[in-house]
Amino acid sequence: MPINIDRFEDESEAVLDITEGTQPHTVLTFLADNDEQAFTQTEIHEATQIPRGSVGVVLSRLEERGLVRHRGRYWAIAEDERLASYAAQEAAGSSSTTDDYYGQTDE
């Protein structure tokens, strides 16, 4: 969907869309779910199905914002309290769809 040229000109490059379904969200969720490990770009590509050429760009943008960390070929979720909160929210959201609370009925 196209946007107005004024919006294009005014939009900050610092804005990063991490809403559900975006590539940054997918990478952050994957790394947050596996916060005890670090992964290569190829491993992230294989785990998330994000196109190989896009993974590096996404990781670089996340690193610029302090959301991931990088050493050599490996990438991991950043060590930050906000990210711990993000990971907890993601885990709570996925577990609420699998628990028995909503699906159980009294007979």
C-alpha cells in the first residue's frame, strides 16, 4: 500500500516495525525463545523461513537498536530487562492458546 510522499519524507529511519508477522518480530521471537543459545544467520534463516538475504539486514537493524548482540558469525538476543519482559509476554501469549482454561467446560 503506497504512502503519501510527505509521510515518506517525515518518517524517521529509526522506526522499526516489530509488530507480529514482521521479519524483525519473527527474529526477535525466535532468539527470545532460544535465549540460552546463539545462532548463525543461516540457522536463523532455516528456523524462521525468512529469506536468506533478508536475515542479515533484519539482524543489523535489530543490533543498531540494542535488541540483539553479535560476536563473530553468531547472533543472540540482547541482555536487557526490556527484552526479558518481551520474551515473557511472547511465552505467555503462546501458552494461553494451549492451556485448558478456555477450552474446558463443566459437565
